[in-house]
Amino acid sequence: MSHLPERKEKVCLNCGTQVISRFCHNCGQENLEPKETVWHMVNHFFSDITHFDGKIFSSLKYLVFKPGFLSKEYVAGRRASYLHPIRMYLLTSAIFFLIFFALFKIDDAKFNTKITPTQVGNLDTAEYNDISKKLRDAKINSLPELNAAPDSNRNRGFHFTPKAYKSRHEYDSILKSGSKKHNWFEKQLVYKELAINEKYKGDQSTIIKALIEKFLHSLPQMLFVLLPLLALILKLLYIRRKDFYYVDHAIFTLHLYVFIFIAMLIIFGINKLKDLTHWGLFGFISGAIILSIFFYIYKSMRNFYRQGRGKTILKYMMLMFSFLVVTIGLFLFFLAFSLFSL
């Protein structure tokens, strides 16, 4: 409620309805004097921020320490004291992917197969022997051989079809001659392969780097598509529970997403500490948090759907299996989509 004085006129400035009390019963606007001071604006701003933050902290506390509680409260209609699930999802997912993309960047050095003479001269014996072994495994005899023909290993092209074609003109000529017959889908694969090799000049490392970057940036969309599918799986698992609608399963899924985002952010932080300190204890903590995610999902299902331990465990296992199958399918789809988007 604002600290501005109430208007003497009992007509809502927003919708024109006769106002009985301080708030309009038609649109909900508070019947206040429209003129306000700078102090009132500043006070209103900080009041909103404090109120919003209060909802965040209380909602996150219940979300983390009482699995399934927030979903149960929302379904029961007790919602005013907690942050809306969609707002919570948008907030946590934005923070998660902001940190995720800041931490997981493609290192160009890992994709660079060219070694210059200067770099060879700066290597100590152990590093030289290690690189030589890797080159022998790649069927390259020595470092000088790689330096003598650095482009031979980089311009072989990127191929996901059985036969490599030099150009689109060559491929079209083969099709016209009748020596090779391809359906529409096979043609599109070859055309895309030729277009990618032309765009990246046949540099395999650059193509793979671009593909990984494209796929990583499609993860938010993939998780977003997975959300309603996961809710649908829950709907099918609890199809005999007529008191739960599809939206209720979607709310439950949103809260699971938020918890997983929070847990993964903690794991990212712990892994960074492990890299800095090289303490094995952090690896153990990280593994324990990953296991806690699986236990949290089970506990949330038990508390939200209110079924016995046996039924919940069975449906939990079915959920995990279905989730794995759907995730693999989406993974392959978005990987193919990323490839065709290059």
C-alpha cells in the first residue's frame, strides 16, 4: 500500500468506476492523488525491490529445503506469498545460462592442429615427446612433417556422407549422368556438406568449433522444449490421478528446473574452487550434489503426488528412463539442427 494521500473523489482514475474503499473493486487500482514527489517515487521503488526480494528468498528457501512444497502450495491456491513459478524459472535460467556461457567457452588452441617451428623450439623434452606421441597416434610421423605441410591435415574437409564430392557442379553432373541416384533428403545432405566445406574452406577444426558453439547456444531452447514434454510424461504416469491437471504437472516441472539450475550453479562454483586449489574434497562435494539432485526429484514426487514409497519409486524410475530417451532424441535433433544452421 502506498503512503500517498487518498483522493476525496470516489471515482477510479483508471476505469471510472465508483470506488467504495481505498481500492477499486473493478480494476484494483488504489484511489490516490496522482501527483507524487520524488521522495514518494524513490520510496515506492525500494519498497517494490524489497518486496520482490523477500518473495525470492522465501520461495527459494522452501524450494530447496522442502521438495514439492511450493508446487503443492500453488495447486492449493496459496500463491501470494511466493514468487510465481514462471518468474522464478525465467530469473534462474537467465542467471544460469549467463554464467554457463561465461564459463564454458571454446578454446581455439584445442582446435589448432598447426605447430610452428617457433613453438617446437620452445617445448621442453617432455612436452615434445608428448606431442610426438599424439602425432604418431594420428599417423603423422614427426613434428617437422606436420610443419612441412601444415595444411594437409586441416583442409581434408568435413564429411557426414559416405562419398566426398569436390563441388556442387560435380555432384549435379553425376546425378544427371544417372550413375548415382539420391532421394531429396540425401541431396540436401550432400548440398549442406558442400556448403559447409566451402564456407569454412574445408578446415575441420573450425567447422567442429563452430558446430559445438552453435549447439551450446541451442541448449536453452532444448531445455525449454523439454519442459512441456517432461510435464506430459508426468501426466501419463499419473493419468489416474484426476485431481492433477496438465498445468499442475508443468508447475511441478518448473520448480524442478529451478532447483536443478541452482544445484548446477553451485557445482560450477565448487568445480572452479577445485581447479584453483586442487583439493579432492571439492570433487567429492560436487558428486554429492549431483546425487542429491536425483534424490530431490524422488522426494518432490513423493511430497507433491502423495503416493506410497513403492509406487513413487516405480514411477520415478519410469520418469528417469523416459526422460533419458526424450533427452537423447532432442539432443540428436538439436545437434542436426545446429549442423544445418552452420
